[in-house]
Amino acid sequence: MKSTRIALLKCLALPGILLFTSCDKDDNLPSSQLEDTEETSQEVDLTATMEDIDEVTLTGFQRNGFADRSLITLEEDLCEKVKINWSPNEKRMVIDFGEGCTSPKGVTRKGKIIVTYTGRYWVPGSKITTRFDDFYVDGRKIEGIRVVTNEGFNENDKFFSFKTVVEGGKITWPDGTFRTFEARHTKKIFLPNGDRGFVYAVSGGSKGINRKGNEYVVEIKSPLIFVERCIRTGVRIPNEGSMEIKVVGRGEMKVDFGTDGCDREVSITVGDQTKIVTLPRS
């Protein structure tokens, strides 16, 4: 983000890919600004959670020799207690975190991710379907069915294209509040190039009911870019990109992640008012 920005919120980041912390200063914000920030944080958190689940799935494939290591090898972020039950004859894999354990980067997961597949992750045409059995990430329960379809490789720009669909999605927080969602995204995964590492470019949108019971629609206006060098530091916020969030009864929010930088600062525009915030914990 631009160094000239003055953040309205300054927060300390806790360890972990998916955690955002808020400051006591949040209580002093106008309620409308706090709602805008929370709505943005929850949508970013949703996108990051789905990407993390994809990476856990790919890590399971890697451990079982079912991923092409000459293409992309992900740095594992699984706790020691995780059990991966591989059933190649059934084209099925169960990633079991048991009663819960914390990964080296501080992500606490419990329960099971159940994966079925038609072929290898990097083979065009392969379809990977993910379901959840009492699965939690950092205390939040994840439900729904996620289908990732490999739509091929672009030789010129060196990226794989994936179509991702979520049906019946739901995230439930420890206080019992929840957010439902249906999502349709296209994800490009660019092959590593030197020190840059891999890059994700996510486009598309989602819709559902937020934690306050209001309908919302999200449209990514310019692709959300996630880069490996930031993910390795525990920052799972897009490096760049923008999206629009429309909430019934609240109008439209435009969210801009800037053009570079491993940080949690975003600009949120509502009407003719723009504010710079550091995303709090959702």
C-alpha cells in the first residue's frame, strides 16, 4: 500500500494465515464505518479460507505422490497430528485433524476434510470435490461443498486456470452467528518465477446472507492477487485488486487492496467518502 496513507485503525497481527485482530479503537469508530470494515474483513476471510482449504488438499496430494512436483510444490502448513487416509481405488482422501491441532503458522484446524477426485490436481479436466465433517478453522465451523475444476494450462503466460464453485457454504462463529454463501470464482495459478514464488489471481463473486441477516452480493472488479512471499509471512490478504460489496439496506462498498505490499491495509469507499483501514478480526 502507499506509504502516505494514514490508517484509521492500527492493529497487531496474530500468527496464522487466516487471523485478523482488531484494536480497542474499534469501539470508538462510528457504527457505519465499523460495519463496513467488518463486512470487508469477513469477505476477505472467506476467500482466504477457501484458498487455504485448496492448499491443504494439494498438500495431501503431495504427501501421497499424486501431485507433479516439477510444477508447484507448496510449503506444508499442517500440524504433526494430522492423519491423511488415502484410498486411491475409491479416488478419495480424508484429511483428519482429530480434536484439533495448530499448524506451524498458527492455524488451528479440527475435524475432517473429505476429498474426492477424478484425476491429478494439475491435469486439465480433473475435478476435485471437497466436503467437510465437523470441520473448524480457528474456531469457526466450515460447511458446504467446494468443486475445483482444472480448465487447462496457458503456455504463453504460464498459468493454470481453475473454475471453483461453492454450494451450501456456511461459516459459523463461536458466538453462534453465521454467514452463508454461494460462490463462483476463476482462479489462475501462475508457475513460480525466481524469488517471486507462485501467484494466485482470483476473479468472480459470491452472494449470501451476512452475520446480521442481510443479503449481500460481492463482485471482484479487478483480480485479487495473492503471492507466495506474503503468504509465507502469515499475511493472507490480496496484494492488489478490488471488489464491490452490496448489502441490502446499506448500499455499495468499493474495496481497493492497492497495488503492492504484504499488509492488511485497504481503502473502503462508500458514496463520496473513502477511508483507509487495517482489517480487523472478522
